[in-house]
Amino acid sequence: MSKKHAFQFVELQREMPRKVALELRTGGDWNELYGRFERDNAAQQAGRCLDCGNPYCEAKCPVHNYIPNWLRLVEEGRLIEAAELCHETNPLPEMCGRVCPQDRLCEGACTLEDGFGAVTIGAVEKFIVDSAFAQGWRPDLSKVVATGKRVAVVGAGPAGLSCADRLVRSGIQATVFDRYEQIGGLLQFGIPSFKLDKSVVATRRNVLEGMGVQFRLGVEIGVDVSLEQLLQEFDAVFLGLGAYRYTDGGLPGQDLRAVLPALPFLVNNGRLVTGLDPQGKPIAGWEDHVEIPDLHGKRVVVLGGGDTGMDCVRSSIRLGAASVTCAYRRDEANMPGSAREVANAREEGVSFLFNRQPLSVESDADGNVTGVRVVETTLGEPDARGRRNAVAIPGSESTIAADVVIIAFGFSPELPEWLSEVGVEANPNGRIRVGIDAGEGVLPYQTTRPKLFAGGDVVRGADLVVTAVQEGRDAAASIARLLRIPGRSALDNA
């Protein structure tokens, strides 16, 4: 066990757990890229924390984890206490430790990031929870008093799972409904296994069921069960529906058979990799299954520079593509994806073309994709969100050769008919109106229907897993207020 001293951060360099060998990744290995710390490695890396007194890492974290505190517990070998502290703020810490873009959040805000290398917060978080679960630790609900209240949670993604966790901790029975055959939403179906092994999702289901959460899977609201039935049977309903509406770039040629939308590509491929039925229920909004072509020896071009785009390019490498190119309309500094994911993609052989705006998908006379027509751009004035617009440079058109094109322009929520029919209101962008946006005196995450609450991507648009976790957690606190149930300290202070 390491013993901390004032300059440990100087003498001990930042280290990540060992990666899967590059030749295995490019050869089709779908195992998690990063391994796990051993106990001593985790303690040493945790001991690099300065405990700077003004933890910018906590402030930057959407769930405001007590990061320096659990790092100290790891250094001292107090693993179970560290796991309990992790769960006080984050219902899904082992997920966030794997999929959060720490370089943009906690680690990016670490005082040591400027010159010494940030503390490996995400990897230590993953170590804490995996190790505690392996030792048999489970959340202690022995002091929770059952209230007799029951809440339906629609959607078993990160927002819904987070909400269910916090509800049962308040003595409220939570029943989670989901249209798919497994829990997790995009944690299970959308995020590739090389970032999140699906055994992790299965373990979390086991933990939640042990806490008393009930799951009703393969049940679609509005088809198998009506919302009115839920409102009659339960004291409140939380909606964690996600964001699945494809952002249509309106590109000529995008309807060609070798042009794939990112999310169905990832979902169907994820089902194949994990041994699930590729012909299972299609994702919301996609009535027809998207068939994944054989990518072996193909030239793949991915349009879009977010984390979904990075998942697509890295999956394409593992599927045997001859070349994979990511084209993005702004420069690298303005790329929304995690810099660490971009670095991993480069290491695996992905090429990046920045400042390229797609104009059309080109094809031959037989309808086979031949390339993507693009124009070079320069950065102009900021848009409504403060990001500088991509402005086309006249006369700079060119074509990127391609056999398969994957479009990853993003996804947005869409209000289903079964919600609009009961008076739930959405903004023009499809996001459900909650809180102040839904009217005066409305609780946080409460919709225009008092017994209905919503959070995650369906409220804020496609965003990070950790922000969905935060909204599900905080929505549970509002539901407890509606039901006049005193919350635990973790709920009240979260």
C-alpha cells in the first residue's frame, strides 16, 4: 500500500490501466479497451490527488461526486467506504467510470492537468465499484422504511435506472418498463462493448433487483400498456424515454442502401457482438431493421465528430474495414467528441478530415456508393449556442472515396402520441417541458401533468450518460416531494 507524501504527484506519473493490444483491436477484438487497476496501482494513482481544497473536479462533474474523498479512501485501502460514498451521488458509478468523457469533465478540471497529468479519476471509480461488487458488497437498505407508494419508470436507460435507484432508497416501490429485451437502453444497445462490457449492465440489474426494483421488459407503453393504466395503478410516473429521432442532414444520396444512420448501425451490431437477436425489436422510430453490410475490405466514411461518431469509426475498424475516415465540418478544437476517444481512434488507424462539410453521397449507375462530396470550410461567427459556424469556401469541393457511409449527425427526442394525447407538452424541438418551463409552481422535472415526471435526453436532448443519471436522480427527489416522503440525505442534498 502506498503512503502519501506532498510530492507524490511529481514522483508518480499519471497512468491508465493497460490497454488491449492494438493488433487485437484492429483484428476484431470487442473487449473493453482498458483493463482494471490492481489494488496497489489504484491506491498509488489515487494518492496523486492534491486534495486541493477547492475541488474543481467535483464542480465539473454533473453529479458532483465527492471525488477527493473517495480517492483518499482508496489510497487508505477503505474500499467498501469508497463504494458507499460513490453511490451517495451517483447511482451508476461503474457505468460513468467507463463511458464518461473524463477529459472534458472531472479530469479536464483537475489541478494537475496543467503540466503533471490529471488524476485517473474514471479508472479509479471503475476499480472501486467493480472490486466492491466482486467482494459481495451491495447497497444497504436495511434502514429504509417502506412507504406504500408505487412509481412506474418508463425507460430502463441511465435516467430511468438512476431514478429507480433513488426511489427505492426512499421507500418507494419502483417498477421499470422498457420496450427492449434487456435493461440499459443505449448502455446495452448503443455503446460498443469495447467501451462498456455488457456484463457490467447485467451486474447492475442484479444489484437493482436485489434492492427491490422490478423490471417489466418487452413492454411498450402505448401498445402493450396504456399510459392511463400506469397513472391509475401508480402514484407517479417517470419518463426516461431517451432521444432517438435521427437528425436528417438532407444529403442527396443519403437513401442509398450503403448509407447507414449511426444509431441503428450501433444497435444492430451490438446485438450481434453480444449474441442477442439482431432481428429483435427495432429502436424507437425505426420500424424497419437496418441491415449492416459486410465492412471487410470496404472504405467507410463517417460523417459527424461526436462520441457517437467515434463509436462508429472504432466499430468499423473492428468490423474489418479497409479504411475508415471521419469527416467533420469544424476544426479539431471544436469537435464535440472526447479527445481521448479521438486519440484511441487515431491509434486504431482512423483518418480525420476536419473542416469538411458534406454536400452529397455519390453513387454509380447501379446505386453503389462511390464517395462523399464535401466542401472545405472555415470558422465564421458563433451560432446561438456560442459555437462558431462552419462557412463553406467556394471552389473547394472534393470527393472522399467510400463504399459505405455512416451518418452520425446526432439524435433528438420526439414526443410520442401517447404522451401528447394526455396533455403532456413539448417544446418545438421535441423536448418535454418540465419544471419552470412547464408552468408556475411546477416541481423540477415535473411535466404539465402533475403525476408525470421526465428527465434525461427526452428533456435536454441527446447528451452524456452522466447528465441523464443526474436528471433521473434529481427527478426521484422531486417525486418524493410530490408524494410527501422525506428524502434521505443523499436525495435531499444531491
